[in-house]
Amino acid sequence: MPLIPEEPQIHESAQGPRATPASGRNAPTPRPVPGPRPAAPPRPGRPGPLRPAPPMQRTPRDVAVAKPGPSGPATPVAAAPAAVTPQIQLIPASAEGALDAAEEAVDLLLDSGRAPGDVLVITTGEQHPWAVHELSFGEASYWAQHDAADDVFYTEVAMASRAAARPVVVVAVNGGPDSAAAEVLPLAHARAGALLIVCGDPQQINSVLGTGV
């Protein structure tokens, strides 16, 4: 008989393993807390793509600025200055002092900011010493300096027609035949782009300028 009460105790022990699942409830306690933390890295990545966005907006603006560039109706305006006639300045001087007066005029031009290559000097009588010196090396070397256009160029009536136009032309009426002034002044006027300076006898110059220029 004492064996009977022991049997129900064995059955209760069988219920013991059923209680184990209660202990299994403790297993979910190690929740994967670090799981949501890796979600944070995408946040710093978001500002990255925002930076390339502004350059995309700048490029269309640049294209819009380039569109008005091709419109070039301003080019015909440049043709207007071509019709402007050069200013004429007369410096009274004798035939003997005309060359010195021309030299003083050139010095004033350079001091005022004119580039040496902008000035052409033409003599009606005796050549300028610089021209005499340079021609001693041959006409090829002489005209090569003219073509370089980096310094004041001196020539005479006989060769003035070969000289190219320059912004300023200075004429020294320092002698020569009476026809020399009548020949050189219209030519000098045509070669001068902005200013024509004539050094010589005012009566002779005015008579020529009144008829030939």
C-alpha cells in the first residue's frame, strides 16, 4: 500500500519538465539590442548626397549666361571709329628748327603715355639721323624695324608712301622743294589714325592743309 502514494509523486515530477518552458521564458531576455544601433550609420550618409545636389543647379545657370554671349551686334559699332578724321595740330617752326620741334613733340607724346610704336615721323628735307644710321645697314633691316612697329619710325617724303598707318604722324617741314610739303601732308593725313602734328611755317602749312587735306 505504501507504494501507491509514491506513484502520484512520480506523475508530478513529469509535470516538472513542463515547468521548464517557464524557465525558457528567460531565453528571450538577451534581446538583440545592438540590432537597431546599426540603423544609425545611414544618417551620416544622408548629408553626403545632399552636397552634389547644388553643383547640379549651378551648371544650368552657367549655360544660361553663355546663351547671351553669341549675340554680337556690337561688331558693327567698331566700324564707326574708322570714319573719324585725325586731329591736326600745328607747331610753328622755321625750316631749320622744324626737326627739333618734331623731336620735342615726340618726347611729349611718349611722356603722355603713347607707345613708341604708335608714332611715325616724316621729314620733307634732310633725313632724321636715326634714319640715316639705320639705312646704312641696308633697306631690308630698315624696313624690318618699321614692320616690327615697336619703336618710333623715321622716314622721308620719298619713302613715306611705303610706311604703314600709325595712330600719330609727325611731319617736320625742314626744307626740301616747295612741292614736298604739298606732297607729304595729304599722305601724312591719310596715315594718321588719331593725330597729325605738323612742324613748320604756318603760312605754308595752312595753304597746303586748306587745299590738299
